Amino acid sequence: MLDLLIIALVDDPTPKDTEVKAGPLGFAVWIFMIIAVVIIAFSLVKQLRKAQAAKDAGVYGDEPVQHSEEPDAQGGSGTPGTTATTDER
């Protein structure tokens, strides 16, 4: 049994690096992977925007964010003396 394993390893017809190429199937796989990553990235951005809108609306137990039409001169959130952070709970 060991003799067969040794013969199989010695007679391994592994092609040389110059004899192997991916071909059109390999190219198609790479294109598919690139398209999949782009679709997943767009989906992630969409879900993050929906989550942020829900957080701003107060769905997660946070205070609802009120966007004013005119930002004040200090660049704050509209209420003097308060600053809003993304980690407020």
C-alpha cells in the first residue's frame, strides 16, 4: 500500500507554471466577484442610511432629531449650548 502512495507521488503529472492559465472561466469568476462586491457595497450603504433615518426618527429609543431650516451662526444643532454626538443614548 505504501508503495502505491510513493509511486503516485513520484509520478505526479503537475504542470509547470508556464503551462497553466486561467482562461475565460477564470476571467468570468473575477468579473462576477467584482460585481458581487459592488452590489453588496451599495446594499450596505442603503441599509446604513435606513438605520440612520430610523435613529433620527427615534425608533431605537433615542430622542428624535429635529432638523431646522436655518442652521444657527455657530454651526450647532439649533439649540444653544448643546452639542449632539452620534453616541448619545
